[in-house]
Amino acid sequence: MKRRDFMLAAGTAAGALMLPRMSFGAEGVIDWYTSSDQNVLDFWTNVVKPKFEAANPGVTLNLVDGGDNAGLQAIAERAIAAMDTGTDPQADFFEGFDARQPVGALEKGLWTDIEAAGLSNYSKINPLALDIPQNMPYRGSQVLLAYDTTKLAPADAPKTWADLIAWIKANPGQFIYNRPNKGGSGGNFVRRAIYEANGNDPTKFTVDNYTAEAGEAALNPAWDVLMDLAPSLFDQGAYTSGNTQSIQLLSQSAVTMIPAWSDQTLSAIAQGVLPETTGLVQLTDLGFPGGFSRLTIPTNGVNHAASLKLADFVLSEEIQSAVLTELGGFPGVSWDHVSAELREKFKDVIPASIPVFPGGDWEKAINDGWYRAVAPNVDPNA
């Protein structure tokens, strides 16, 4: 997905139209592709692969960075062509891909209905994460509030939108978020304001229901909320240029609280970028937006049965706990299927809701409207 600047690593992926060089089709060798960042590939390399191979003698994982989403689409299109010819699709398993792609793939039966595949752990999946049965959620990330517990006691951390706004106004200069087109933490803070201004009803926004009139009616009340908040922000209305800069200001004690991605924050704490005194909290009235990364399995892969075993293995308590501790993500299973120790440790960030705000025309309208109404003196390209 390669969507957050803090995860970019050295060694960029192959171009979207270039398929990686590797051997294909060996029985017992699961050809696995990802469109995610280097940290996700590292997690599969260092955690999932050795544990799965030890539990399944004779089966190995061939982990391949497929580039970006377009790269995986090209591999999936090759798999569709293989259905027509009855040949080897040279692909068994996709990480971070949507089974709605490529167009026509679902109708042709390219993707396995994982819900119907008989996985022993499938029933453990968090119902908030479920999508179409060809997409199996296994890890998630959600924007939450990260704060300095040396300045703000956990008992006093805001847990509703109204409490958050009241805290920001009562503590001027101690909160900041990034511009919505420069990173998802600030972008989803803005979207949470939009939900608040529209009755906290995420169903009002779909990828295909944007019109100029609907946008004006839905967004203008949110701009009023954010304009009213601006003088109470850091430097009387400053905004960071991305997720990482927000984290840096928190780590330097320049501010007390920021919206931040859950996985970025957990990784920053584990790596010492943020101190152990960093607190995390999720809103309980309606959480900040987020989403899940999913696994998809072609029906015509040479190692289809082994791929289903891998999908089931990824949902095990061992791997789902490692998603939290090693990757810094949220589990794809319900939280009662991770260890009691981890549930207690992360109790303040367990979401009761995970709203997903649509992209498309809504995204453009939000970015354009925010600059026009909330931050007219800020250059969108700076």
C-alpha cells in the first residue's frame, strides 16, 4: 500500500509494469507477493516464514516484493490469463491486495472464497474487519491519539470527540495534526471532524455518492469546527507536513498530543523514537478512521491447499500477537483471540468501531476544501 512516509525504506520496489525475476510453479513452494512496505515484508521474512515452514515440513515460502498495487494487478492479470489456458498462474498468495481487482476477476472466479474454505481460525476474525469473502483481513491500522503521560495523566486523556475539542481549547499550543493531503493521521483527524458534523454516521459517505452539492452540505460544517479549533493548535494554527513530523514534535515534547497511526506509534515506541511514557487512546463514541490489509488466494494456484494452510496459520494467536508486538499493527482477529497480557496492555486502543472513509471524489473535495476554508494561507504543494 506504501501510503505512509514513515515506512519508506531503502531499496525501492520494482516498477509497476515490471514483474520480479524468480522461479515459479514449484510444488511445495508458495509464490507469495506483496504490495506493502518493507517492514511488512520483513515481518513475513523474519516471523511468519520460519514459523510456518517449521510447522509445515516440505512447504516453503517464496516471498516476493511485487512492487506497488499496479505490479500486483499485472500478476493477477497473468493469473486470469492462465485460467483460460489451463496453465500455471505462477502465483499462489497475495498480501495487501483487493480481490475486487482486476476488473472481472471476481466474476471469473479467480479469487478463493476464503470464508467457505474451512479454515479453523476464520471464525476468530474481528467482525469489524470483514469485507467480501475473497478478502481475508489479517492486520489493521487505525488513527488514534498519542500523548505524553508526563504531561497528561491517562485517566484525564480525552475519550470522546467533545472531550478532545475541550482539551485542545483548554491547552492551547499542545495539539497539532498534519495537513490532510500529507499523511493519513491528519487526514483522518479531518475525516473524524466530518463525521462529527454529520451525525457520526459513516454510511452517509460512499465512494460513488459525491456530488458538489452533497460535498458542500457535508463538509462546510466540518470546516467551521476546524476553523474554530485552529487558534488553539500549536503555534496558533500550524500544521505539520506529514505523519513523521507530528511524531517528532511529540518526541521533542513540543506538543502533548497528536493524532497518529497505531502501527507507526507502536513501532516508534518499540524503537525508542517515542518514549515508553507515550500514552495511546482511542475515541469511544466513534473511532478515528482506519482499515485492514487483506490476503487473497488465486483459485488456480499450484499450491492452493498449502496457501489455505498459510492463511489459517496467519490467523493463529501466535502470529496475531506478533502483528502487535513485532509489526506494530492491530490484529485481524477479535481481541479476545490475542493473549490476555496484550489485551491489558492495549486496552485503551481496542476500537469499538473502525470507520472507513471512501476515497475518490470525496478525497479531492476534502483536501481542496480544507486548504480553501481552514488553511487558506498554506500552500498545498509546500
